[in-house]
Amino acid sequence: MSNYSVGQIEDFAEIFKALSNPNRLKIFLSLTSCCKPGTVGVIDRDCSVYIGELADEVAVVKSTVSHHIKELKRVGLIKTERQGQKIACWVDPEMVEALHRFFKF
């Protein structure tokens, strides 16, 4: 049937549930298109984007983007780091690889 445990299946279900919201999916796709996964722990212009920039890009107010960022972070899709008054966020490359393996037939 599957090479995944019940816990892993539940984790993926939570990820897909988070991505089922159109705004969260837009945010995740925006991060994957502008920032290369694989640069965890390095914060610079090439691998992170600030929440305010995301709000402008997906046409959603900052407070709503912050809510969606928290949900994407909760399921492990993204990482965040406070930098003064800003919060940088980037895609977790390990999660991208896990999703890639999940969908690889």
C-alpha cells in the first residue's frame, strides 16, 4: 500500500490542509519561486523575503499574511527569523525534498 507510517501520512495531510487555502498556497509558491530552498540558516536577499513584501505580492494585508505564515511554519513548510522589526521567511528545503519524494511514483 504505502511506504509511509500512519504518523507520516497524518503529517502530510496537515501539510496539504495548510496548502488548501488559496492565500497560503500563493505565499508558498511565491517563496519557492523567489527563494532557493537549500539555504537554511543563511538570511540574505537571495534566500528570504519579508512578510511585508509577501503581502504586497499576494495582495493580502500584512496581518493576514502573518497568520498564514504561522500556519505554514506550524506544518514545517517554511522557516522564519526575526530581524529587528521584520520577520524573514524562507522555504524549508528538507520539506520540499520530502514533498518531492512523496509525489515521486
